[in-house]
Amino acid sequence: MDDFRLRVFVEVAHQLSFTKAAQELFVSQPAVTKHIQELENLFRVQLFERSGGRITLTEAGKLFLARAESILDGYRRLKLEMNLLTDSFDGELRLGASTTIAQYLLPEVMARYIARYPDVKLSLMTGNSRQVEEALSDRRIDLGLVEGCSHQPGLKYMRFADDELVLVTGARNAAAREEISLEELLSLPLVLRETGSGTLEVIEQALAAHHVRLSQLRILLQMGTTEGIKSFLAGSDAYAIVSVVAVARELAEGRLRVVEVNGLELKREFAFVHPQGGGHELAEHFMRFASLVPLYG
């Protein structure tokens, strides 16, 4: 329904490349060039400055981009509102989620969504929070779900669920106590998530509030998945700081136990993240749907 030329222009403006825009839109590069020329002729302005094989937006192009994005967002919202009237949705939605969310929260939400809207094709990319944000900025996904504290420019964040990180160890660790001090934490052998994970970011910021650096911890190793960390704890007397969501089953079955760290608060939010200035209509609908799904039993 929307003017495809506006979509072409916005894609070129974001990619600053006719070739990359053509690849994203599944059209030929000459077709992209033709659509841009038609817009420039129609409005009698130059939208891009071309120099040495590189392109940049002109002042007219910057203004055009803001208005074009607003118009396309209006079309997306119109389509969403019409679909909401009939509760009928189709199309493709590319999701990206950090590891904890992808493993422990999102599968049930996706299963319910697909059962209710079988004409929507969902796909899921998994990585740490930083990788999900990069994929969103590169437009490889339409909607992300991340953990952590920091927010990247150009992206908009909205609360999805609350979470808490806990210090855990194997139930057979005879040296483990129910409570320890922050000073005692510094001497424990720890297994933590990898650099770039939202979990590690939360730990780092919580420690900083007590003037403690991450480097002061006794870190045995860092791993890319919480499942890997849990498997490691099964054969070790080490400790780990992980999402309570990720160890709920092991705690209930008595295979892991929580050790309280007095004075150290490790709470955070899981958040939806999407581009500033509007996004995919299915992304907005999925966010609404997910907010109604009970996540913790």
C-alpha cells in the first residue's frame, strides 16, 4: 500500500549504499537508482551527495528522510490497526534474543503466538545482548529482546519482564554457606558469562556501586551460555552468578543452591528493543501479545 519509492529511499539512507539497499529489498541496483532519480525529479531536489564512490545525505535528503520515515510509520500503524480489528495477521517477523531470554522465556511466547497466528512466519536469532543490538542496527532482525543496563543510541527500549541474578553453587558443595559478605565473594572461584552479555554487564555495574571492579573477582573461566555454566557447576565446587529464571528447575530439584550475598542487589529488566522512529507492524503486535503471556508459571 505504501509508496515503494519511499522504502527504497529510506533503505539507501540507512545503508548509504545503493548496492546494500538493493540486496535488502531484493531488487536490482538499477531499479534502486531509478526510484531515487524519480523522487529527485519529482521534488526537484538532490537527495544524495555522490563523491568518490561514496554517498551522503544532502540537507534536503535529511529532511526527506525524517518525513519519509514518518509516512511509512503511519502506513505501518494503519495496517496494524486494521489487522487488530479483525485479529488477523500474516507476514514475516525476524526476532533476535539474548541467550537467557531465548532459552527460558521466549519459546512459550513464540509457541502461543504461532498457534494463534499461523500465517505469521517467525524466526529467531540468538546471541548476547550486544550481538542482538548490532543485528537490529544492521536491520538483520525486526525486533530484539535483550538483558542488561546500557542503551544504545538509535534504539528504543521497552520493559518485557523483571529478572534477578543470583549466586549459585552445586548442592554437593560442602563449603557453601547460606549467606556471605561481598568481601567473601571476592575469594570464591567463579564461572561467569562472556564479555558482551547483559548478565556480565549487570554484575559489573552492581559491583561498581560498591567500588569493586570485575577484575577483583576470582574468575575461573567465562562461558557463552548459562547451560554450559550449569553443566560445569555439576562437576565442580565453583560458583556462578546467573539469572534465577535460568536455574529455577535446578533449584526446585535440589541440584543447585542459592548463596545470598549481603548488600549486593542484582536486579534487572528484560527489554524489547527496536529502531527509534517506528518499526515493523508485526513487531508491535508481538510486543503486545507477549506482554499478556504469563512468564513465571
